[in-house]
Amino acid sequence: MSETDKTESESEHNEEAQSGGSCSCGPVTPEARERAERITDLKIQALKRMEKIKYKIIIMSGKGGVGKSTVAANLALRLSMEGLRVGLMDVDITGPNIPKIMGLSKMGLEASEEGIIPVMVPPHLKVISMGFMTGDDKLPIIWRGPLKMTAIQQFVADVSWGELDYLIIDLPPGTGDEPLSVVQNIPDTDGIVIVSTPQELALLDSRKSLMFAQKVNIPVIGMIENMSTLKCPHCGKNIDMFKEGGAEKTAKEMEIPFLGRVPFDPDIVRDSDSGTPFILEHSKSEAAEAFQVIVDNIKKHLENKSKE
């Protein structure tokens, strides 16, 4: 048996065991049956939760370090600043950065009869992250796939999202357990936004994100070029640290919309480290204006799709 066949076989066996289905190992145990019933209940509850959300958008990248979580956080904030009801789901289970970026590292979660209460960020943003559950952002989360999948199921099914206009789902890099779990638990996702920097190494992995979207049959809303250029603070000229225009060129080659480019702004770095939402602190900056253009393009794309 090849290594690929072995991996696929093990994956199928693990999925079957998790769902409580029968396999060659023996009869179904009461624990397995109870676990299967719990998963079924979660799926039903998830569908009910997601029915109250108008648009569900996945933010993903094929490679780490491209600023995907920063983009997701600022897009969610920009939408909420327009008076829209927005949710931000941080699905990077082992590396949750959204609490740090949003200045929420010390926040915890509470529960009610309606479910887990997400952390509220003015004016209209609800946030959920594994970072709210550890109590210490320095502690590593050392989990295998099944535990990650269970956490994501609970983010979807047990969190009291209420009625939302947008749910922004921030994925970890790559195309592994977390992206698969999201598309399985939110099958009616409206689309994927791919974030990349302009250099070829990052764009190579972005193409894999597109292929992932095609394989799971989710439309791609478009591509964002992050850290596009840096404006010299002395002379005002643009410095192409990672080249420029690579993402736009790649989007054209892949026949997907190009949503816009966000310049490299040192204030984004400083604000993320200090836990100050950039788009609130520097709403008149060039980068903030770029986020506005991207939000407008996303809204226009979804509205046009709704009319089809």
C-alpha cells in the first residue's frame, strides 16, 4: 500500500470511528453511539444557527505569515462600522491570534440558556476564539484532528450568534483539518476570500487554496494582495518589499476577481501588537481606505450573486 493510500485509509477509518459507524474492529459501543448522536445533534443545531446568518465568508491563505488574520479582523470591523451585524469566528485552533489583534486577550466566555455567548466588540461585532478558553495566551494547544473538529462544531452549533448580516471565518493556513471541518459544518458558505502577499512563494500556495475551493464546491469571492507596498516615511516613494501586483496577476490567471491591495503600514504591526484594532485607530489611513474598497467589492459581489 502506498503512503497516500495508507493516509486515505486511516482518514476514512478515523472519520467512521468518530461518527460512531460500524467498522471491521467490532460492534458499535454505547460510547460510540452516544458520540454519534451528539454529532448529529450538533449538526442540526448548527443548521439552525447558520439559518439566521445572511452571508458566511471564509478567509483563507495557502501560506502562513501573509497577514490573513489581520485582514479578517479589519474586514469584520469595517463591516460592523457600517452598522451591519457581524460575527468573527477564529478557527485557528492551535494558533488563535484574533484575541491579540483585537485587544481581547484577557477576555473569557460565558454561557447562557441560548448557548456560549461570544465576546462583544463595539459597535456590532461578536467574536469567538479558542484564545478565550485557555486563560493564558502562552499555553500551547496540542490537539489532533478529531479534537479540532469537535471544537469547530461547537463554534458553529453552540455559540449564540443570533441574527447576523455577515459571519467572517478566519482559517489557519493550508487546506487541512480546520478548513475541511468548516465546509462540512457550514455547507452553505457563500464564498472564500484568498489572502496573499505579492511574492511568488506565497502565490504558489494561494493557487492551492483555489483548488481546495473547487474541490469542496465553494465559490471564490476573490483575492486580496496584502503587504503590497511600503511608503517611505522620508521621501514618500513606494518600496515594493515583496514586489507588487503579483496577486492581481495571479487572480487574472486563475479567473477570479481581484478585490484590492492593502499597503504595508507599520501602524498595522504596532496596533496588532498592542491589541488596538487598526481600522478604528487609523480610519483615514491609506490602508484603512484599502480595506473599505475591499469590503465594497465583497458586498457588491455577494449582492450580485443574490440576484442571479
